[in-house]
Amino acid sequence: MMKNWNHRAGAALALGALLTAGLSTGCVEPPVPGEGALTSNVDDWRDEVIYQVLTDRFYDGDASNNYRTNSRDPSSYHGGDWRGIMDRLDYIEELGVTTLWISPVVKNVEEDAGFSSYHGYWTQDFTRPNPHFGDMIALREMVDAAHERGIKVILDIVTNHVGQAFYYDINKNGQPDDFLIGQGGEIRPIGQGAGTSDLVRVQEWDPDFNINGIQSWTSLGPSGEAPTVFVNYPEINRVPPQPAIFSDRQAYNRKGRVTVWEHPGSCDCEGWGCPWDNECLREQETLGDFPGGLKDIATDKQPVRDALFESYAAWIDVADFDGFRIDTVKHVELGFWNDFCPRIREFAKQRGKDNFLLFGEVFDGSDELLGYYTSEKALDSLFYFSQYFTIFRGQILNGGGRTCEIARLHCRRQGCNEDPCGEGGAIAASWNDTGKANGPANADDGSTLNAQQLVVNFLSNHDVGRLLFFMPQDWNTETRRKVLHQALAYLMATQGIPSLYYGVEQEFAGGNDPANRENLWLQQSYNREALYQGRYQQVARVYDSNGDGNEDTAWAPFDTRNPTFRWVKRLNKLRKDNVALRRGDFRTRWSTTGADGADAGLYAFERRHEDQNALVVSNFANDGESRTVDAEGNTMVVSFPAGTTLVDILAGDTVSVTGNGCGAGAGEGCVDLTLASHSIVVLVKQ
């Protein structure tokens, strides 16, 4: 029976006290929950550029916490820590980003199946820091040092699951097994007719989903609910999770691993998957264990909700974080977010921290599902996965084609009176257009920003391969860099908050996990394999550092002279200097409904702010051909009057706005443009 569910402390400070117990060292005192005001560091989240740091892979600043490390093994801890982030704030500041998003900070199960928990997503104790990254003093010093430079810090949190802390004793023998049931093929027992006995593998750490809960089996058949057995392997910290409520089986749904992604037929879906609102799919995604044996928390139970709120409120209190990035959002029911999010916002506000941001990961291309988690009192924003799949993995890498799909993407987010592809009627907005109480504020007018405005855009992150990895193998270095730079410029110019994954500025090109989690401070990440002195070996990549056309500079860790670091730094400054690119509204100005024609692959949008307008035009075609904004003699309507001269802030070229050729209305004009393949222009009034 679960104990003390109705006798838990009602404030975050009770759990927060655990965070600092026994951490005083010398003259340095650990932060104390509830003492001292927290800081409000954000004017408007739309002004921010997020830089995601995988703590273990960024920089090793404290060798004293290097245990169980192996920097040559991508599945092991490498030694990066909070002191290392603090040591490299100069690099982060020079790049021009304004917000750090760091890995989860809580203590983890050390390892499982040969992999370590360097990423931070295998929680064992919600109230204590991961000793691989440092102690509470090091964490708070890092956050304070970032704040002193005007850099905000976002914490990655997990509410859906804990690490692999228990197994289901399906055969009731008191130990975790991986075994086979059945004999396979047809069996004809003596005296009976034909029968079958399927051969089934049972993995007690990670059994397949069962809506009725994981069941026991013996040689005689079903034997009731499988016992949930918490283990005690202290050598790898696979011990009962903390706080104590998470050491009781009733804190978990206990239905086994989600299987529908691999076998859609289990939910009566076609081979390509289920619609987002399929009831069976949603049951598995919200009640099932995450593959790998990560145990799904029963987030529908109020005592569990209280414990999660108290734990994460305490982390705000002791470390002064500015927002939460929330993992595996779609695996938790909306009711939890309607409970958790407003309480966190209110707590931060009461502690003196305004504009606390709550955004999350819904790893799905459905805007209906994404928008669902921004409804009611839930999240302020989400990662724009539908944009990632449509634009960055779609249009940019596959030649553009009919770009009305991009316009349609934005219609699904914010609504349109008609389908830009001409294949239907009005499109309703899927994302919430109403800000949340105590949510992020609009610095222009004091209103509350909504999910449509706060959408978080990205090219890659720790869950997907890097953009360079997915580019066609026959593209040369020049083309690959040109496309990467186009994608980065688009990311910085479109509506929302851009999020950069560490290493993009060093042209890292790793594939899916763990290849996309390169070590930023070791030379091996900057090398390539080449034939040298008669054999293949690792040599440093080279680049042109001074524009003389010679690639003669060897890449080195934390390089600040390479073309892509300089490009990202420049984009960050341009975004800072042009308010329309940060706070402007969004409107499509040109898209194509066909894959052929003089304008195939072109897409244009405007960002409009009361102080500035910006016109952004991209040619996504990858056939090497230029494209012209022209459809049967009609050019593009823009929100600049005739006679205005526009300048491309990326290249310096100018364009004149005319009064003919586009059916412009009052205060509008016409623009005729030709863009080279893989190019983008950002035009503002000269």
C-alpha cells in the first residue's frame, strides 16, 4: 500500500531542503530554498535565441566528478559539467545566443544495457543533483554567472517517467528474466486435435503493452497481475526512486512498453501509422512505458502531481532558472499539464520571477496534436516539429517544389480563410491564440503572448540527426554549407523563438542518437577520415578562415573563425538589430501550387511590426537554377509603398518597390525578384 499520500508537504520548500543537505564546503554556502529573491531576466521571449547544451558533451571544467567516463564511447559519460559551461560562457556570449537550455540536472540511474545516463533522462531522484555534473553550488554559480552576462537558463525536465527502477515479475520467480514462452509451430498433444503454441519472447524489464496491466504467466496459464519488483543495485544507482512516493508501484501505470509505433496494426491502423486522435494510440502513448524500460508515471493521480510540482518548484527556487523545456509531453495526459503548468507559473511569479516559460517536446508532425498541448491552461509553447518535417527535412533538402505546403503549415498553426494550395476551404488554427495567466508577456503592449507567437523553431536537436547528416551524399562541401546557411537564416527570420543545437556552429554532422551527441571540446569531433601517408586516418578538417579562397585553417575545439560560426554570430546580431525579425507578425506573401514553373521552390513571407517590416524570400530549389517571383505576369504584393528601396541585410543588395504588376492595395507595392538556387534574402526599408 502507498503510504502518506495524503500527508505530503504542500510547498516546494519541503523538498527543496533536501537539495542542499550536506553541501556546504568551506566558505561557500549552498543556496537555501525560499531565501533571497529570484531574478526576472526576460523582457520578451521572442527576443531570445536558445542554445541547447548537452551538459556532458559541452566542456569538462571539473575533473573531480569524472568517474565512469569514457570519452571514446558515445554511450558513456564524457565528463562535461556545470563548471565547464561556466568556463565557456565567453564562447557562448561571442556566438550571440541569449538563452542556454541545459540537460536535466537530477540524479539518474547510472546505466542500463551497456548505455549510461549522460543525457539525464533516467531519473532516480527528483530532489538531488546528478553528481557527474557537480553539486548545487556549482549549478547555482553557473546560472548566476550566465545571468550576469544577460544569458538566461532553461532547465530540461521529465515528468513522464523514471529510469528502469523495477521489473515486472511475469513468471513469478523473483528475478528479472528474458525468456521464451511456447514452442512455436503446430503441436498435436496425444489424444487431442491440432493446436498451436506461438513462440513469444518476454522481457521482464520492458514487456509489451497490455491495457489491462502486465499479467503473470505460469506453465498453467494466466496468473493475475505481475508483481512490480523494485531493485537495489547501488553500484549503478538502480535503487527505488525518490521522493518516497515514487518507490511505490501505485505511482506508475504498469502497462508495459508502447508497441503501436512499430506495429500500427495493434491499434487497427494502417502500416504508416495512426491518426493522432486514435483512442488506442493515445492510450498507449499516455499510459505505456517509454521504450527502453522507462517506467511511466501515473500522472493522473493528484499526490503524484503534487510531488512532481513540489520537486520542480524547488529547482526553480534553488537555481533561479528562467524556464522549463519539458520532455515527452505527448506521453502525459492534458489534465496533468492543466494542473502542473499554472502552479509552476504562479509559484515563479510569487517568488519574484516574471515571464517564466514552459515549452515542451511533442515529437510528432501533427499540428492538431501539437496544438492540443497548448490548449486550456497547458504549455506556453512547443517545439515546431511540423515545421521541422515540412521545411527543414522537406523543402530545404528535397528541392522546394510546391511551397504552398509551407503556407498551409502556417495556416494550421494560426488559421487561414482559404487553403493556400487551393484544395479546400478555410483552415482553422490548431495552436492556442490565447495567452496563459502569469504566462510570458508581450513587451510591446503588456499583453500575454500566446502559443502561436512563442512557437520554438529548430533545425536539429539531441533527438534527431543533424541537418548536415540528412543532406544528399553527392552534395559537395560548398553546397552543403550554402544550404545549412540558408536554413539557419530562415530559422532566425521566421516567427517564433529560434533554438540552436550546440555544434551546429562547428558544422557537426552526426546522425541519429548517439551520433548526434558529439563532444564539443575534444579534437576527435572536428576530424575526418582521409588517406594520409598511405593509410586512412583521422585528420583535422580545414576551412578558409580569411576569405582568400584557401582552405588552410585546421578546425579545432571551440573554433570561432570558421564560416558557420561567423554566420550564426552575424545572424544573431541582425536579429537583435531588427525588431521585425523578433516580434513581427507573420504573413505568407508568395507560394507555389505546382512543382514546375519559373517560381517553383520560391516561398516568401513578411514579418510586420509597428516599428519595422521585413520581407523574407527563399529559393529552396536544389537543381542549381534561379527562380523568379512571377506568376502569369503578376509579381509579389508587399507591405511597402511604391518608391521604397529595400536592402537585403544579408548581402547588401537593393530592390525597388514599384506600383505596377501585382494588384497592390493602398499602402502596398510590388516586388519583382530573381533568386539563385539555395538562397535567401531578408529585405528591410533602406
